[in-house]
Amino acid sequence: MIAVLKQKKIAALAILFALAFPLLIPNNYYLHMMTLSFIWMIAVYGLNLLAGYTGYLSLAHAGFFAIGAYTLAILTVKAGLNFWLAFFLSCVISSFIGFLVGLVALRTKEHFFAIYTLCVGYIIYLVIDKWDNLTGGVRGFIGIPSPANIGPISFQTPVSQYYLVLFFLLLVVFVMYRIVYSLTGRTYIAIRNSEELALTIGISTMKDKLVSFVLSIFFTSLAGALYASFIRFLGPDIGYISVMFDLLIFLLVGGIGTMSGPVVGTLLMTSISQQLQFLQDYRMLIFGPILTLLVIFYPRGVVGGVIHWKTKRTENNRDSRVGKISSHSSNEKQVKEG
Amino acid sequence: MLELRNVSVQYGSFTAVQNVNIHVHEGEIVVLLGSNGAGKSTVFRTISGLNKLSKGEIVFKGNRIDRYSPDRIVQLGIVQCAEGRKLFSRMTVYENLLMGAYIHRKEKEKIKQSLNHVYELFPILKEKRNDLAGALSGGQQQMLAIGRALMSRPKLLLLDEPSIGLAPLIVEQMFQIIKQINKEGTTILLAEQNAHAALHIAHKGYVFENGTIAVQGTSQELFANDNVHKAYIGT
């Protein structure tokens, strides 16, 4: 019980900090960086649902991020649709494409699934890059409107956009939380654990995998649509492999298959990236070895490492105070999702 | 209740099981004996739909089930408790049991009843319900695996080597519990290498050798059969 309360407290503090951030640091540059990080976090949460909980490492998510972004751009600029309708449609259209991809991709497993989705992601990038009439090709897509007013609320200022993105982030985290701690979430974890075992207890794994795949893509394309309306310029690069590996690194550093991993990983990596800006591309020389070590010693990232350390500590405490089992059992439960 | 007719299973060009006929009547405990690699597990995987057969047919309660998907077979009432105590090791004991009742997930009251029943059979699981499944001892993990299979209220329970790697005392206990589960109305198909203990509780048995059935008969007949005795029971 204590651990759960503590976890809730930390979450509440983080939310409070995020809410107060524009007041504490009234600096447009930092505000911009923070908003962008939130958008990445949403995309990483999407990836986490599939790769972290269901155990299917998709490398097509940058592609779907781009589909979400470009669909919003095309629907608002070329088709002249109402912003929020276009926003909603871009997530739905991207998810539908995801559904079609999933029908085939989910027949493969493990490495094959990763390679297959890597190819899908690259094809999406190529289509965006080459389809000049629709996407503007290498020149990119300009003139995307920022989010339309909702009643009296306008989203023209950086601060209001910050809060809009924060709102969507909190919504995604809340939905993720509800999914992960439900039977559906346990079903996904069961599939990750052993698909055959899941089959033998009567789970129709194909259906569940498909739902998790589509949900995961829905979140990621939501991030893409937010990105388009925030940056207001799109180039085919956002669907490129390097963005995919950024997402993956955020997730791995933070902790794959943990609730707070995407937040921790994205914040950590974007800020380190900023600090090492002066090294230009040479910073990859530093990132590479660090990542390798992290994956070897902390396969579940920073969050996974902290949880592991905590359980170990409570276990040691328990050994010295025999009999007080009640507090540790709830702690052990935390190990699962963090 | 369950009938395998001339079933053959192939892995690529390798024939793992050839022309096997097995008949399980309602209420029975039927044991499949045989050494490693004789084809027992393949038969189990084929019944539960994880492997497809290359020849023959499987009939359960009048329905041909060999083309069904694994989850549909579970819904019909055939549940496999896999070899090697496969559990969801990062979930608690309680969560593992809940997952076992997946096909009844909308019937909360039914789940509660099954849960109480499993706790009665295995009091240790109730005691350890908040522990991670991976932290249990070997015997407890086997109990959890069986308990989880029971949560779906199977009509036919497939137990693949429930005694593997357990201490003799626990094995004895395990077979008593299997007998009790059977008495409560669940038909059981059991794969075992521990022929002595298995034949004690079984009604009849089939002996596998190289993917075919070498000998079959009632427990008494198998006990009396010299070859079986020498090969699987010892003196």
C-alpha cells in the first residue's frame, strides 16, 4: 500500500510541476523544448504499449507518426477541413492503415516482425518523399494551421499550446494506465510472456495483438498530428528511420514496459542531447557505448533499474524484520509495471 | 469423449507421431507413458490446437476439432497444462489464476467460485496469492499451473508431466490431487514418465515408442505386461 501511495504522490508532483512549468520558467525556448518533448512522449507511450507490454517491437512507428502528421496537414490545407475534425480523422486514418498493416505484420514474430515493420516504415517514408503532389516531397509541407479555437480558448500563444499538448499527454497516460492495469493489459503481458501459453488458456492472441497494434498506432499518430500543428512545417524526415530510433532510444533509456519510462527517457535523452549540442554528430560516439551498457545492465531502463533497486532494498529489510510480509507483497507487485 | 483416429503429426519432413489411436471416456484418467521424445507432448499440442495434424482426425464430444484454433478448443472445455510449469512469472499467483479464467472473464461470480475451489485444493496458493509466480518453489509452481488450468473449468484436462523435477513426497501429493480433481468430475489425460505412480491412479494407459503406440490396456494389464514393467516401472 505504501508503495502505491508513494507512486501516486510522485505522479501528482510531476503533474503539478508540468502545470507550473510555464510560470516557473517563463522562457520561450525551454517552453518550446518541453512541448516538443511532450509530443515525443505521447509517441513513445504508443510504442510502449506494443513493444513494452505486448512484446512486439515495431519499427514502423515513425512512419505512422508521419502519416498522422501529414494527414492532418493534407486535410486542413488541401481539403480545407475544420481543424479538430481533421485532427480526429488523421488519427483514425492512420490507425486504419495500421490495421491493414497489422493483419499481415502480426503473422510474423520477434526479429521477423521487427524487420517487416522496419520495411513498412521505410516504405511509408519513401511514399511521403516521392509523392510530390500530395505531400510536397522533399520541399516539405508548409502552412499548416495551429490548433483552432475551442470556444473562447485560443491556441495561438506558446503557453496555450504547451497546455494543449500537456492535456493530450495526460489523457494518453491516463488511458495507458487504465489499459495496463486491466484484464486487457494483463492479456498483453501474457502474450509478451509466452504467446503459446496465452493460447492455451483461451486467449485469441491474433485479435488482442491487432487491437494493441492499432491502439499503439493511434497514440503515435496522435503525437504526429500534434507535431504538425505545433511545428507547422513537415518534411519527409519525420518518417525516417532516425526518428524511429530516437523513439526507441527514449523508450529503452526510460524503461520498456514501465508506466513512467517514456516520460523519464524522453526528458533525459532530449536534455542530454541539448547539452551535447556542441559536439554535433560526434555525440553519437558517447551515446552508443552508454546505450549498449544500459541495455546490458539495465534491460528495463532507468525506471526498471530504480524499481529493481527498491525491491532489493525492501527484501533486505524484510530479511532483517521477519514476519512483516504485508508491506513487501505490494512492493513486489510494483515490479511488474513500475 | 475424446477420440484420436489415425493421427499423424509432422514437423517438416520428420514424422513425430504416426497413426495414433486414443480413446478417452468421460470420467476417466488416461495416462500416456513413454520416454523423452516418444511423442507424448506432440499429441498434447495437437489436441490443444498448437500443432496441426497431417493425417487423421480428432473428435471431442461429437465435434471434429482438429481444424479449430487453440482458443476455441479451450472454450469447448479442453485445457492443457503445459510441461515445465509455464507460468506468467512476472504476475502474482492471484493474477495467474485470474488469467486462467480468461474465457469466463465476464462471469465474476463464476470466477470467484473457481478461485475458492482452487484455493481449497491448494491452500498454499491462497497463502501466497500476492507473491510473484516466479518466486514460488517448483512444487508450488506446478500447483499453480494446475490451478490455473482448473480456473477455466475444463471438461478434459491435459496434464503434461506434472511430476517432472519434483521431490518424491510432492509427487505423491500431486497424484493424490489429480485423483481428487478427477473424482470431482474432470476427465484427465496425463502424460508421464513416472509410470508407477501414474498407473496407480489411472484407469488405462497407452505406451508410446518412437511416435507410435506400442502397448495399450487397462492399468492392471499394463502393470502385468512384462515389457512395460521392465521398461518403465522397474522391479
